[in-house]
Amino acid sequence: MALRLEIVPQKAAVVKREESVVAACWFGPFVQRPYVYPFVAPGGLEVTRLGHPLDPLSHSHHKSIWIGHHDVSGANFWEESAEAGRIEVRKTAVSAASGVQVGATFECAWVEKGGRTLLEEKRTLIFVDLPGEELALEIEVELAPPVGGGPVVLGDTPFGLLGIRVARTMRVAEKLGGLILNSGEAENESACLWQHALWCDYSGPVPSPGPLPEKAGEAVLPAVVVGVACFDHPANSPSGDTLWHVRDDGWMGPCISKGQPRTIAPGTSLRARYRIEAHRGRPGEAGVDGRARKWRKG
């Protein structure tokens, strides 16, 4: 039976399983864009990280799990800089405070550098406790121009809406056993980049929690293979699936407007749904394909 979760309103929306933190959504005046960190697999293993391990400055916006877009009518809501826009949380509400499923909603404003709101967003995060201490996160985003505003175009870009930065040791480029696999059974960046897929999975070894070695050359704690899978809902794209931006250097994301700019007219909205799961083992062992296909029917 799945263990009970609890969502606690603090400086972030913190999700606990019993006394252990398994996830948190961070936001506020010092956060340019809300993000989820940590996101914990069985055994307390973190499958995501903050920033590119080898390029922390230019990839500071790679914060674990985040929503953004590189071209919103010309404004950048993907990177974090003085020139980029801000996704400001204006209102929050806990929809389910405890149980096997907990959730919160966020009313956000996408504000460009000059102070103009280009989009209003309602975001719903639902965390689901799965058997064996696995964890799922359902994300639903609804974007609409503000009342009185004109049409908004999500431009042709591979950056948006969702990004996931995985743990360093899971990276294919680390050559420790990291693996990218998609629903077409393609492997790694060379076969998965810019390909249509229903889902994509990143798996690899993550050291058990514990102190780091005190001296160079000392043995590290044993690593366990875990993974993070991302499911794309068929309603997100006119074609029913999507192109994926996936890299051996440790990140993946479904592209909502690469090759097909999306216009959101006044009085309408664009909705997108995703599910992210932290699981044991490789995707085949975890039954990721069956899970994804079942969820996509919902």
C-alpha cells in the first residue's frame, strides 16, 4: 500500500512522506521562475539537480523541474537573467493537504522585463505516492492572455514548456551507466533528439545518501539505478505526440512549439499536461511504457 503524503505550506510547498521531504515547489520574490526540487526516488535518492554540473553559470536556469518558454511573443521566460521575464506567483492554494495524493494550485503572471503581463497562468501540481516509495508529479498548465490583451505567440523554439535536469551521475555523458530511452525504444541523444515520442525516460546510477569521501580516491557509497520518466499528454500537441529535446549531458524536455508556433488568441487558453515519475531501475523493469499509455488515455 502506498504511504501517506502530506503537503506543508512553508517558504515553499513542501511535500513530505511521513517525516521525509520527497519534493518541494519553490517560488517567491527571489525566485525568477517556480521550480520543483528535490524530486526523490525510492531510497531517498534525488533524481534531479540544480544547474548543469559543468556549466553552472550559463545553465543556472536548469533548476530540477521547471516550466518556462524561450519565446513568448519575443520575450524570454526560459533563462534567468536581467533581460528575461519573470513568472510571478500571485496566489496559491492547497487543494489536498494529506493522503496518497496531495496538490496545490498556483495563479501566476508571466511578466516581461518592462513590467507588462503577457500571460496569466493557472498551474496545478499533484504529487502521487506510488507503491514501493515511488513518486509521481502531475503538472497541468493553463495559459491565457490577460483581459484586454492581444494574441500571444509561443514561438518556434525547442525550449518550453517543461524542462528536467537529472542527477549528475545519471548523465549519459558521465559514462557511469546513464541511459535515455523513449517510447520508440530509441536510446540516448543520437537517436532520441528531435524525435516524436509519447514518453522519454532518463535512468542511471545514483549514490546512496550519506557523507562524501573525506579524501580523494576513497571508496564512494554504492550506487543504485533509478530513473525519472516524463509522459506527454496527447492533447498537448495537434499531432498527438511531441518532439523531444534530450541531451546526453543530463536534461530532457518535451517541446510544445518547436517547428509549430502556437498562437493563444484573446478569450482562449492553451492547456498542457505532463506526468513525471521517479522509479526504481530501468524503464523496462519499472513498466514505464504501460504506465505512460494508461495515463495518456485519461
